[in-house]
Amino acid sequence: MMLTCAQVLSEGKAVGVRLWPVREEKRKAVLATMLKVKEVLFSSEEIEEKVRELAERITEDYQGEEPLLVGILRGAVVVLADLMRCVELPCEIDFMEVSSYGASTSTSGVVRILKDLRENVTGRHVLIVDDIIDSGLTLSYLRRFLLARKPASLEMLALLSKPSRRQVDLNVKYVGFEVPDVFVVGYGIDYAGAYRNLKDIHAVEPRTAEG
Ligand code: PRP
């Protein structure tokens, strides 16, 4: 019998689905908030149009070059996948994964590199692609980290930006949408690991984000 995702989630005992106790707790917590996802902030159609616009600018700006698009795992997977298919240039992709050092990040901006690039970026035109920029600390750190490897150029793209949350001055060349200080999910952006697969971008009530 085929089970839908919702069935698998709601019937944790479904055949072949074994959840560790901690994961079970997390699953329940996520499920408890699932109905509190609020209105659509940006529909899949609006996102598609915006990604296309960004890709057109990139195509124009990098004429004659072969940029390396660097997606920041995990949130950037969706936007990178859509963006790269609209860029009408030969280009390559690579990925980095980072995690914050907890409290110290808010002061030092230092992040831990969990996965480094496979490509050598020296002399390459590098474009960092992220789903959302909040404090700016992650991109600020990654920019410094990659500049040390002497790329030919280094620019940044964020589908969403929350300017009111910014803690560092950062020039992000390609920004899709500016958003107020609300918790958002969908199109790659998660809450407790869930919701990344929603096609639209939704706002979540603040009390939901706080658990
Ligand atoms: C998010 C987002 C950015 C970062 C932005 O990643 O994808 O990389 O936070 O925050 P900042 O501007 O305050 O530094 P997250 O740590 O949630 O990981 P994820 O991409 O795996 O969801």
C-alpha cells in the first residue's frame, strides 16, 4: 500500500518507518506547529518570475565567463536548482555546508565549515547562492573565507533578505525579495527541518517559531 507523506508522518508506525525517540519528539513538535503556517508571502509563480529575473541579470553580467555557483546547504538547494536552469551561460555548481558555533556566532560571526568546496576557486568568478540572509553573519564569513582563495570575482545572491535583522554591512548584489522580520518557511527554508518542500514561501506565526 502506498502511503502519502502526511500518512507516514501521522502514522509513525507505518511499515518501514522507524523513528528514534529523540526524532519522535522532534516530529511531534513539528507536527504540532504544522497548522500554524500562515499566509503565502510569495507564491510559486512569483518566485519563479523573480528567479528568472535574477538569472537574466546573471546571464548579462557574466557574459563570456563561466561562473561557479556555490549553494549553501541546505536551504539554497531549491533556489540553486531553479536558478541554474535559467542562467543561459556555461556554468558550474558546487556546495558548502556551514553551521554556527552557537552563541559565539552572534558576536564573532565565525561559522564552522561542515563541507568545503570540491572546486578550486582561484581565478574563478564565484557567485554564492543562499536562500535567506538574516544577520548577514554567515555570508559575511563565507565571503572572507572564499576571498582568501583569490577568486577572480566574488558576488552573493540571496532569494530573501531581512534588512532589519542585519548585524554586518554586506553588499549582496542579487536579492530576490526583501521581507520584514517574520519567520518564513518553504522553497528550501525550514522550520525544525520541515517545510523545505513547500512550493510557496509562507509566514509562520511568531509564537509558532518560538515553539
Ligand atoms: C540559514 C540560511 C543562511 C543563514 C542566514 O541557514 O540558509 O545560510 O541561515 O543567517 P544569517 O544571515 O543570520 O547568518 P541555516 O543555518 O538555517 O541552515 P539551513 O540552510 O540548513 O536551513
